Amino acid sequence: MESIVWLQDPACADISLTGGKAANLSRLAADARIPPGFCLTAAAHQATLDIAGHSPLPDTFARAVAAAYAQLGLMCGLADPPVAVRSSAIDEDGASASFAGQHDTFLNIVGPDSVIDAITRCWASGHADHARQYRDRHGLHERPVRVAVLVQQLVPADVSGVVFSANPVNGRRDEIVVNASWGLGESLVAGRVTPDTYLVHRSDLHITHRTISDKARMTVRTTAGTREVDVPRLLRRQPALTDAQIAELVSVVLQLEFKMQLPVDVEVAWHGDVLYVLQCRPITTLAPAP
């Protein structure tokens, strides 16, 4: 049984093995800059449940994760690289259910023991009450909960963003919506900060509207993970993105939409001037196209 697959491996695009989040990123790796990483497969989770009936990581898989983490360190040029550890459930990020916010993500995890602990917590999040209720609402309650876990090099984001290739509020497919704020993406995706918002017209990529918000809070790295802090006063009302960054971002998102053949919801991060794609999933709330 294959317990570890890397994002660049063809096997990682198999959603039944690596879940929606990891499979989507693997399929898009040729079209966007994606942080390197590996996935502990859903088969490993299932094997653990079959053997033990619960989710602590068996020694065999713990050793495989530690070895893969060491290999990732060689790729990154760091002995203990900071990583993001993200749940990637088998029925996640599909055309009918995105599971946004239902499964846990842990940022700035350092060291093999901490990575193994975060994986165990990701597995447990698949069985949380709110995740089960979400499955029930989407008719997935009879499916077994099998969670792959994606471990990627952490992007030390100066700015994080969420982009919709169609407007999820009014349903317009000729509008691209860009939200952006300072720091790591936790505050933004959790709705604890009001981000800058840009509307971009699809046909000519012209920015038709922009709202620069008072971005009061941001998530930053600490020695033991992350924490939310006040944004420095001089930055709060400053635009998080330049027009050039928006143009590059929209170009990438349209390429991802073309590859997915569906309107997409994309999480991104900038470190300096370098843009990284962290997640790409279909928008599940749009009415069918005419």
C-alpha cells in the first residue's frame, strides 16, 4: 500500500488516494507555482481505522512521514522546514461540496513529531460534529470518512488572497473577485478581517471596482505556530496588492479555471513579489451556467 505520495507524482492526482485538495493541486502543478509537499494517503488513514479503530498514527506511517519530512527539508534547504499540514478528504473540494472550513489546517508546524501530531489532529477533524453535519446536508453521510493529509512547505506570506473566477455573491460569470489582506491566510479565510476587494472584468481584465479596507488584524508566524495580531497602523489602510500583482493573479486564476473546466475558488499567497497557489477548488454556490 502506498502511504506517501509527492505532489509532483502522477499518483497524487488520484482523488481516491489523496483527496480533493491534494489531487487538485497536483493536477495544476504545471500551471502554477505550488509549494513542494507530500501527502499521507487516505489508504493510510483507512488502514489505521481497520487495524486500531481510532486515529493515532501507527509506527509504520509515523516513520514514513518522518522520512518524507526529512526529504522535504532537503528540497527546501532546511533541516526542519516550517510546513502547512492540511486535511484533504476524499469527498472534499468537488463540484458539489467544497468542505471549506470543515477540516483542520495547521500552519508553521516544525519538526517531525509536530508534523505527526498535526496529521493525527487532521484525521480527527474528519469525524468532528460540524464536518459530519456538512456531509449530511450534502448527501454524503453514508460515505466512509477517509482523510488524506497534505504536508507542504509553508509560504511565509506577506499578503494572502482568495480569488473567485466568477462572482459568488451575484452569480455574474463576467466578474472576477479578488480579496486580499496582510499576513498568513488564517484571518482572511476565517472571516476575522475585512479584506481589500477588487472586481475585475473578465473580457478586458480591467479593475472595475476597488475597496481598500481597514485591515485591523493579521495572522503571523510565531516560534510555536501562529497568532493573530494588530496590523501596524501605517499598513491598515494601505492596499495589500498592486495593480501588477492583480493582473498576474487574474491571469493565473483564469488558467486554473480553464484547466479545471469550472469556475474556481483559489487561495494564494505572496512572499515578496512571488505568487504561490495554495488551494484551488470549484465554486459550489453558483447557479448553473445559461
